[in-house]
Amino acid sequence: MGVMMKIVRAGLLATVSGVSLLVMAAPGAYAAGMPQLDFHNPLVTGQVIWGAVIFLGFYLVLSQVMLPRVGRVLEDRSKRISGDLDVARSAKQDADKAVAELQQARKDAMAEAQANLQKTLDAEQQAADQKLAEINARLSAEIADAEKRIAAEKAQAFGTLKEIAADTTQALVSRLTGVAPDAQLVAQKVDGAIAHQNI
Amino acid sequence: MAGGSSIDVLGQFELHPVLGGLGEALRFSQSPLYMILAACLVLAFLYFGMRPAAVVPGRFQAAAEVCYEFIHSMAVDTIGPEGTAFFPFIFTLFFFILAGNYIGLLPFSFTFTSHIAVTLGLAVMVFLLTVIVSLKVQGFRFFAHFMPAGASMFLAPLLIPIEILSFLSRPVSLSIRLFANMVAGHVMFDIFASFVIMLAGFGVVGDVFAIGPIAINMALVALELLVGVLQAYVFAILTCIYLREAVAH
């Protein structure tokens, strides 16, 4: 790098001194003037005419053929890109709609299942309640029946007890007094005693 | 280029008739020949670049499209919506100058943009176009531009000639800028190139020192590549600015 810089610097120095030397040595170089300013030369002015013709031709080919062709390609591309974007956008919309539908269907199905379950549960509950009520009714009927039977038994037992009491009383009285009491009277007295005892 | 011990830096700008007597009669020098070459190169570049017309462009096609879009955006951004109408003109102008500048960088070739007749012709064409467009769009209000709005009436005798002068100097500055840049670049090439040959006459020491001018010329080529595109761009963008003023209501 340093060596390169040194060489360049030396070259620059040599160049500058050389150029000044050359300018002094060759004063005739600029004396002829610039060929560009030699307007007597028909070739110099001819450039303007030829330049105009060539520029016009260049312009016509570019503006009529070449540039529209490039423009068409660019336009096609932007159209195609925007078209593809539109397709992608509509596809996304469809997909979104399908997802929404799916979710709605799932929600509906879930709600339906819930409703069915609830219905079944309710029906089961009702059936169970009904069965329970039936059983209760039967049980209470049986209890009432049993109580009735018990009461009947009791009444029968009490009836029998009255007879036994009358017999016992008659036997006791006859044994004690030696006279058989009137059975009617004994029964009457036993009844009175029972009523008195309020059995 | 360099003849003998003296440097003939301006010889490279001399015009020679092509095809002998026929060229002389038709005033056809190598300069129009290089103009045709430049136009054909640009057209071939676009033609072969755009031939696939692919939706996904290859490198060549992408390059052609970049050229199109660069000038198109320059024209539309600078001139405005009316820029699309002037786009082919700006494209032609830019690539005519660019191709001329770049072909001139090839050894043994000729730079037609180094001739004031050519650059002045282009500048006058641009100038006339802007005047015609201005008159067509703005009518006689065009002349009101020579009196800046809001300026004091007392300054009018001073301002109006200045404005007219600055308007008329546009083609001059436009043409001389391009011409001078191209001439200066090629004169520098010639000076340093002949210097190499002169140093060669000094024996081994001269051979070693000759590396300097060669290196400078290599750097100059890079600089001239920049100058070539920059001057074409300046010419085109100034044309766009003048046209924007012309189409403004």
C-alpha cells in the first residue's frame, strides 16, 4: 500500500512537471484552435443536421416501438401481480368463511348435544321422580292397609278380650259367691269398665 | 493521438469524412456514425433485453426495465402527471447522451458529445420544445414569468432583462456544461497517455515513472464513467425541470 502510494506520488510529481515542460516545449499544440469551433468546416455543421435526423429516428423507434414494448411488459407484470393478489385475497376470504362456518357448525353441534343431554337427563329425572312417587304411593297404600289390618286385628283382639273378661268375671263371681251371675249384666259391667278405662 | 514529441490533445476531436468523397459530399463524418452506433446500441440493448418479455425478468431484462423505470420515474416525478407524454423524449435524450459519453471512453473511438455543435443542437432543441410547450399550455401568460410575482414595480426595468437573459442562457449553459466536461475529460486522457509515451524515451527510469500517468488514466476512466452518466443525468433532469415550468398552469 505504502509503496503503491509512493509510486503514485512520484508519478504525479513527474506528470505535473512533465506537463508544464511539454506545454512550454510545444506552444503550437493549441495554436490551431479547437476543431469543434471550426465552423467553416462543413463536417462540424453537418453534425447538427445528421444529429437531428438520427435523434429523430432514435426518438421515433423508441417512442413507437421499444418503450411501449417495455411498458407493456411492466404493465402485464403489475396487472398479473395485482390479479394474483386478488385471487389470494379472495381465497383467504373463502378460507376465513369456511373456518367461520366450521366453527359455527361445531358450536351448533355442541349446543345440540348439550340440549339432547339435558333433555335425556330431564326425561330420566322425570321418570325417576314418577317411579319414586309410584313407589311412595304404593308404600303409603300398603302402610295404610297394614294399619287398617292392625286396627281390625286390634278391634278383634279387643272383642275377644271383652268375651274373655266377661267369662273371667262370671267365673270369678260364681266361684266367689257360688251364684252364677247374669251373663247379660256381666257383659254390661265389663263394657262399662272398658268404657271407663277408655281402652 | 500523440504525435511525436509534441502533444496533439485536440486532434482526437477532429472530424474526418466517412467513405471518402461520399461522406464529404453528405457532410457525414465519424461523429454521425457514432451517433448511429449509440442509437443502435441502446435499441439493441432494449430489444434483446426485452425479448423474453418474462414476468420474472432475467438480469438482462431487469437491466432494461431499470433503465425504463429510472427515466420514467424521473420524468413523472419532476414534470408531474404530464411527464408521461414527455417520457420518450427524456429517455431518448438521456440515453443518446449517455451512450455517446460511454462509447467515447473506448480507445480509438469518438465522442460526439465533445462537439459544441452537437450539444448546442440538443440544447436548442430542448429550449425550443420548452418554449413551444409553454406557449401552448400557458399562452401569453408565459411572458408574465419574466416579471417575478410580488416584486416591486420599480425593479421591473432591472428584473425583466435579467430574467430574459437567464432564460435565454439556458441552452448555452446546458450545452457548454456537457461539451466542456467531455472535452476536459478526453484532453486529460490524452495528456496523460502521451506522457507515458514521452517518459518511455527516458529509458528505464522513464519506464518506472510511466506507471504514474497510467495509474492516473485508470483513475480517470473511473471518473469519466461517473462524469458520463452524471452529465447525461444533469442534461435530462434540467430538461425535466424546464418542462415542468412549461406545463405548470
